[in-house]
Amino acid sequence: MPRRWLIFLITSANFFLSQLYRATNAVIADDLLNDLSLDTAGLGAITAAFFYAFALTQIPISLLLDRVGARRMMTGLSLVGIGGALLFSIAHSQGMGVVGRILLGVGMACNLMGTLKLLTLWFKPSSFGTLTGVVFSIGMAGNMAATSPLVFLVDAIGWRHSFMVIAGVNLLLVLALYLVVRDTPPSRASAQCENGPSSTGKAFAGLALLMKTRDYWIISIGTFVSYGIYAAFQTLWAGPYLMEVMGQSDMNTGHLIFLMNLGAIAGGPLWGAFSDRVLKTRKGVASGGLLLLVLILLLLAGLPAGTGFAVLVILFFAFGLIRASGLLMYVHIRELMPIEMAGTAMTGINFFTMIGPAFFLQGLGMFMQSLYPEASRGSEAFMTSFILCACCCLLAGLLYLFTRETGVSSK
């Protein structure tokens, strides 16, 4: 198999584990509440710790990824994440749990950006959108693995040993990554040697250029809203909404969240190919996806309590399918910036992508609690939250129309 496809498979598998780690708390929540002596606020803190650490780590990654290279960055940080998984597996207090999740967030922070950086260098620009969609779909499969498959594993060996097993698999993948992956193809590597490695000054200059780019801020707002709202519901708020408002069983709730992930998996390559081969636009797909999310959120807001399972199947699958269009925002910023700034540009918006879930996870909870203190998880609270989220998507989608178009290169 050509090295570039081995690189694609190994790095995508590491991104799969990143997505798995971030979604595990949903199905082991009861175990964490009991074994770590947590209350609801403590459980929320442990869950959010991963996202905050992941997001903040994007700042040094944006400075170092283009300079140090994806191979060394992904290897080093992944080892930190493996340590975090092992620490989390032996945690007996909220403090240890938070530290373990922080290390996990730091350790997984480069798996997506490193993968996209390598795809930029090892594959043609004309296939980048499609491959990005496939990578995101593989990542969403990691979210799905954190549902029923993880439940089976936890039932068999317990949540602590499950984390140890996952950490062991992670270590094998990191070894494969270090042995197989190379930062650039031979032709580009020789050219890079002639030019010399980028300096720290150049890294800061690239970041400064990014900060001055209007499109960067618009795209960052788009991904903050798009992924933030989706992940907040997928990892937490969909559960109480479906069970307490819609009257769905635990099993049906699991199936519907599974379908959100399935829609996102299907949407990744679909939107990528649609952008690469049909519309040949990044801006149009990304902004259109945000505006379509407005429709989905308003439909969810208008559903009467007790709506049937079949209607929810359609809406939750569509939620994931349409949200997957947001992956084109990474492609869009990559094409707007010089090739040598690809890592910095994509990591820059990934900071906002990962801050989004933390913001909406906590923000929506505070919003519903303050407006409806006696029924914070009731139908009116969720209806108002869906409308608020729809307004955020509408504003982000309209703002996105002011970004520059890049088109699709055929080189």
C-alpha cells in the first residue's frame, strides 16, 4: 500500500480515538457519579474539562504544527493523552478525574489538525474536501463507538479496565504513527530542506497574519456555532430532551443519538464530494449548511411533547447530516491562506470549534435554569433553547456570506 494511504489510515484511526474519548462520559455517567462521589455539577466539570483543555492546546499547536511537523506533534501529545486515560481509569475523586480529562484533552488536541496538515501535503488539492469528509466520518464513528459498543465493553470488564484497554490500543497506534508517518513526500521534503525550517518568528508572523484576516474570524464564528450546538446536544442535552420532554425510553434515546452520529458520518463525504465535484464551492456549502440548521432547530422547537419516534428519527438524522457540512470550513480556511500556513490556519479555527461545545454545554444549562428554575428541563425550556440556537445559526450563516470564495483547484 502506498505510504500516503497508510498515513491516512493511521492518522484517521488516531482521530477516531480522540472522538471516542470525548464522548465516553455519556454512557459511564452513573459509574462516575458513584465511583468518584460526584454531583451533577462535578460531572459537568469533568465533561467540560476535556473540551477546554483541547481548545486551549490549539494555541501552541497553531504556532508549532507547521514548524515542528505533524508526526512529532501527534506522537508527543498522544503520549500525554494515554497518560491521561490511565490516570482517569484509576481516579477516585473529582480532582483526579478532572486532571485525567485535561490530559486527555491536551493529548488528543492535534489528532485532527495533524491529520489535515498531512493530507494537505500528501494528496492533491482537488481531493482534499472529499478526504476531509471521510476523516470526519471516521471521527464520528468514534462517537458511535462510545455508545452501545462501549456499554458492552463496560458491562464486560468495567469502565476502569475499559479505559486501560483503549489506552493500550492508543499506544499501538502511536507507535505505528511514529514508524510509518512522514511529514512530507520525498519531493517536498527536499525542497523544504533547501528552504530551511520555519523560524519561531515566521510562526508568530503567520499567526499575526491569520488574526488580521477577516475571513478567519467569520469562519471561526461559523464553526463555533455549528459544532458547538451540535456537540452540546449530542453529548448531553439530547438525552433529557428526548426522555423528559418527548417521553422516549432510554433505548430509543440511544438509538436517536446514534442516528445523529450516523447522519454526520454519511454527511462528511457527501458534502465533501458535493463541494469538490458539483458546486465547486466551500463558502456556499458551509453557509448553506448553517442556514439549513436553522430549519432543523425550528422544527425541533415546534414539536409537541410526546412526538412519535418516526418523526424524531428523521429530524435527528437530518441534524447530523446537515451539521456535517461544517467540515468545509476547515477546507475553506486552508484554501484562503498560503500552503505553508495550512496547519496554523486550520488549528486557528479548531480552537473555536472546540470552545463551542463547552460554551453551549454550560451556557444552555444556565440559560434554561435561569428562565425556568422550576422546570429547567421542561418542554418550554427546550423550545426556547432551540429557538436561541436557531438565531445563532441564522446570524452565523448570514455573516458567512461575507467570506471570500476560493473555488476548487484541480492541480
